[in-house]
Amino acid sequence: MKVSVIIPLYNAEKYLGVCLESLLIQTFTDFEVIVVDDCSTDKSVAVAENFLSRFDGRLKIISLPKNTGSGAVPRNEGLKFSRGEYVFFMDSDDMLVPEALTKLYGAAKNFQADVVHMNRGFICSEDLNPEKITLANWDKVSPQIDTPTLETTDFAERMKKMFATSYGWAPWIKFLRRDFLIANDIKFPEMRISEDVIWTIELVCLAERWLFFPERLYTYRTSNNSMMRSKRSPEEEIKFWLDPLIKGVDFLDKFLDGLKFFVQNPNYRFKVTNFFVKMQLAGMLGALDELDNHELYKIFYGEFSKDGTKHAALISNLIVFMNFYRNKSH
């Protein structure tokens, strides 16, 4: 197979059919589809099974033994079973235009790219109302180009662009050479959210040939039921963002340990980890304002202690201390 399309699946019975239909009408046919079910409780798997015969052996359905709560494990599992020269991670409620795989594969081969980055696409409503389809620039600070353009190989320049979010975080805007992922052991860290941020940081640091691709090939469907839009209590919201903060910083630190650039430039190492930490803290800002310092300390200490982190009390005090002075400055 030239391309493996990997789709993490959880309770998407209303959307998966349209997603798979968009793959059936691709002008490019030398691809496989790997659907990885994360223990759906609806009829999602049955929907996928109804497409088995239509893909003529090119559709695999993999079921995980227990729910993992994020797209990280399903994507990693899909990569493990993939055979394609290139890999594309697609969400189960989104769609590709008919020429998408033809153009992405062609661009990847022509430029010998490790990563083909789509920085433009479409956004549609949950009900696919044609009047609500809009044009989107996924990364508003990405270079506005009209033709495929290779990114700079200057490491410091890439770091500056990454801090400005020029590379986006979504897996589905990136078409990737499978051997590049395998050789560098690039996987999604097992976290509820922000796993795509760390994954993208690894890509930016390790990809020799990064290609910006300007054509609109992907349609992203907005949903009010997404994990990011779910309603949570202040305590639940803080725990939601603490999960990647606790797990992600250690994961990121170990990754940066292995790169000569960060050993020689500790200021950039600090900037990368600080960038990630600030992103997680920003997610919980609203919830921080709704709880007093005693309540915050109790939540932080409980989460850090549960994970076995050293100095849980010190870390919890520091976060509460920072929040106190943030409020005082306002």
C-alpha cells in the first residue's frame, strides 16, 4: 500500500459513514483504511463493518481491549498495523475532498517530504449544512503560499515559528512518511489532551523535509460534543488540564535530552518546556478563578501525588502561589 489512513473511533456512528464515503470516492486507490475502535458504546463498529466489502479488503477494524479516553493510543495502534509508505491520521467525523490523497501523495513523492503540512481547508457544521461551510486557515501565522514550499531547515528559526504556532497541532493536517515515524520512534504520548502538541514538537524537531501545502483538501466538522467543548466543573476542568501537564513535561524533557541542539542551547530547551506548561495552565485559567487557594492546593496535591510525582507538596504550593499573584496583579 502507498498510503495508510488511520482513524481513531469512539461513538461516532452518526458521522463515520460520511467519513468513509469520502475515502471511497478518492481518485487515488492504492491505500488502506485502519479504523481503531476505543470501546465505543454505540453502533460505530457496526457502521464500519458495513463498509468492509465496499473497500475490497482495504479496510481493517481493530478493537482496543479497554477505553483509553483519547486519540493517542488508537493512533499508535493504527500505526503499528499500517503498511503504507505514507500515513494519514484522519478524525472519524471529518471528510476528504476526492483528489486529496492523489495530491498529498504526489506532493510527498515530488519533494521527498517527511511531512506534508496542509495549512488550509474547510470547516462545516455538525449537520453538514452547505450554507455553513467556510474556508479556514488552520494556522493563521503560517506562510501564505500559493505553491508547495519546503520549510527552512534552520533549527532556531523553526523553534521561533513553533512558538508562534506556525505548524499547528492537529494530526489531520499532516501527511507523513511512515519510515520517518518508525525510524524516530515518533508516537503520541498517552495523555487525554495535548498529546498532539508534543507529537508535533517531535515532528518539527526531527523532520528534515517539511512541506507546506496550500490546497484545501480536508473538511473539519465542528461538534458540540467534543471533549474540548464538554462542560466540566472547576475541579474537573483543572484535573483535565493537569493530566497533560503532569505527564507531558516529563515526556518532553526526555525527548529534548536526546537532541544535541537543546544540549547546546539550554535557553531553547527552557522555552519549549515553558511554552508547553503555559499552554496547559492557560486552559485552566477560568477554573482557577472560581476556587480558593485551599481548594486549589487540595486538587493539585491530589493529582500530583496520585501520579507519583516527587515533591508534590512543593509543586502544588508553587502553582497556588503563582495563581495568587496573578489575581493580585489584576
